[in-house]
Amino acid sequence: MADKAQKKELRAIKKFNAARYREYNKTMKRKKVPESKYLTRMKNPDNIIEFDDLRTYFYTNVGTVKAVDGVTFDIPKGKTIGVVGESGCGKSVTSLSVMRLLQGPQGQIAGGQIRFNQQSTGRALDLTKAGIKEMEKIRGNEISMIFQEPMTTLNPVFTIGDQLCECISLHNPEMGKKAVEERALETLKMVGIVREGILKNYPHELSGGMRQRVVIAMALSCDPQLIIADEPTTALDVTIQAQILDLLRDLKDKINASIMLITHDLGVVAEMADYVVVMYAGRIVEQGTADEIFHHPAHPYTIGLMKSRPMLNTRVDRLYSIPGNVPNPINLPEHCYFKNRCESCVEACNGKYPELVSLTKTHKVSCYLHQNKQETGGEA
Ligand SMILES: Nc1ncnc2c1ncn2[C@@H]1O[C@H](COP(=O)(O)OP(=O)(O)OP(=O)(O)O)[C@@H](O)[C@H]1O
Ligand SMILES: [Mg+2]
């Protein structure tokens, strides 16, 4: 009997997904989309990117995974935003949504906007609606991405020169071979690689730190306005990590770019970020300036994250760990997703998911403990 009900449910999911896939094939795979469909206006022209209620879902055979479910935050020009949260909370899916590199038709942007302030044209584009042709112009040129593991980003059978030069000439088709090579060497110099004959080396001939520098060089070779770095230092040891972070910070100022830095390492965020976004199970639970998040964390999850950091001058036998697990991303509850792990629960937490309230102009939190502390305007 239970088996029958289960089969019926699976059939219903399949039918629901088939409709989503059809819709995707009709709209998202279009190469050229009329400008009127994706041109938009920035809420604030000083922002490079504005995420507005972004929803990215995966329609799987066992149900819909709401990987990103109503995420809203801005990346101001020239600033670094740190996105933190534990594994599976939707950090990478948020960044892949910007680049439109989701695995479709299962993975789709189901709603919301990602407004991009395109400096080269002065236009604002909604990246969730732009056609493939438009996205190809943006990827690598205006927004570039640094992935976690340099060995999987670089192709092992091509030399560094082949890969870097291909990247440069693809985005600058007017450049001749010599100019492309010069640009490649210049970019490698910018990331601190001045080794003779480097262009003829294969990835396996370089150390992990050098490989990540090459990946960063590729990401920077076309002077992007926004660099998305998804765990850029996780595969590296601590000393190289520090060097790569210094490098990113220097380069950001040199080319005047913004950085979206995704990491689960709070130390990295503290060192790099101007603003911090804390995600939990596909939603933002808290956001603010780095100072607000590190010195005045308001959400019990953020407070738990801060407590779980090792601190200098403080001896503890065991580091704090937040009890319990993230809820199943399929069939998330109606109430606050953190409720079952929270040590500060109140009666209201059994009600609907808490709204995001502003504690200051920049500091927002989604928790019933703060629902009546809403700021009533004025400066932070
Ligand atoms: N191709 C996919 N199909 C189905 N679900 C997916 C797919 N890719 C990601 N997800 C789901 O989306 C959610 C968010 O994943 P995401 O990769 O963004 O996590 P993350 O925050 O980057 O985690 P980590 O710190 O481990 O990299 C997870 O629940 C994951 O299982
Ligand atoms: Mg990830």
C-alpha cells in the first residue's frame, strides 16, 4: 500500500519536473534574447551586482531541492563580500547562478533577479534572463571565477601558455599571437610568477600554490569587474594561503574589481571582507559589515560559528561545534530552518519563517530574537 502511494508521488514529481524542463528548454537555452527581456535598472548605481530574491532550484527525481531560496544582497563596486555558511548551504549554487553555469535542465533559476552593472556599456542586465550569447561576452571578460581546486580547473594535457593564451585570445580576438603571449607573461608577472619558460610548462610541473596563481592569472587576464572566488585557498597550505589572499587583495585594488569570496573559513573572511553574508540552508540568516558580523553577531547560527573558531590566547580542550545537522533540502519545514539546532529558541520560533529585520542600515538578521529590534531609519 505504502509502495503504491510512493509510486504515485514519484510519478507526480516526474510530471512536475517534465513541465519545468520543457519551460527551461524553451526559454533558458535561447542563444539570442531581445534586449527588452533582460535590460533592467540598478537599485543603486554604486553596486556592481544586486541579488534580488534569487531562487535556484534543482528538480530531481525525488523532489525539488531549493538550493538557494530567496537570497537578496548587493556587492558594491570595489568591495569584497564574504559569503559563509556550512557545506551545502547554497554558496556555490549562488555563484554558479551569476555565471549561469548550473547543470540544466535540473538546475534552474526559478525566480528573482541578478542585476549586473555592466561598466563597458553603462547598462544594467538581469543575468537570470540574458541569452547565452550575452552571457558568453560577460563570462571571463567582466565576471570571472576562481574555483577551489586548481588541478581540476587546468587541463593537464595542455601547457600553461596554451591555456592562458587561449583564454586571452578568446576574449580579445583582435590581438595577434605575439601580443597575446606578452599579455600572458604580464599577467603571470602580476601574480608573482616570473619563471623562465613558464609558458611551456605543464600544470603537473608546478606546485599547488603556483597552479592556483595561474588560475588566478587566467581569471584576471581580461580585467574583470567582478571576481568570484569559490574557496580559492582551501586546497592550499596555510603559508601559500596567506600569499594568495595578499595577492587577491593587491590585484583587486590594482584592477579596481569587486570580489565575491566564498569560504567556510572565517579567518579568511575576517582578513579580506568588507561585508559578510551568512547563509544557512539556502537562505541568508544574517548580513552586515565584517565588523558587525564578527563583533556583534546576532543570529544564533552566526554566534555558534564565531564560537567554533580557534582563538589566540584562549585555551580550550575542545572547540565548540553546533549540535545537529542541516535539514533535508527537500521538504524544508515552514518554521525557521535552524530551530532544531538552536539553543535560544522562543515560542515564536514555531511559527512561520522569520522575516529579515534591519538592526542597522547594513546589519540584517532573520531571527525571532530580534523581531522587535527593527531599526527605525537613520544612519547606522
Ligand atoms: N546538480 C545538483 N543536483 C541536485 N542538487 C544539487 C546539485 N548541485 C548542488 N545541489 C544541492 O544544492 C545545495 C547547495 O549546494 P552548494 O554546492 O551550493 O553548497 P555549498 O554551500 O557550496 O557547500 P560546500 O561548502 O560544501 O561547497 C546542496 O543541498 C546540494 O546538495
Ligand atoms: Mg561550494
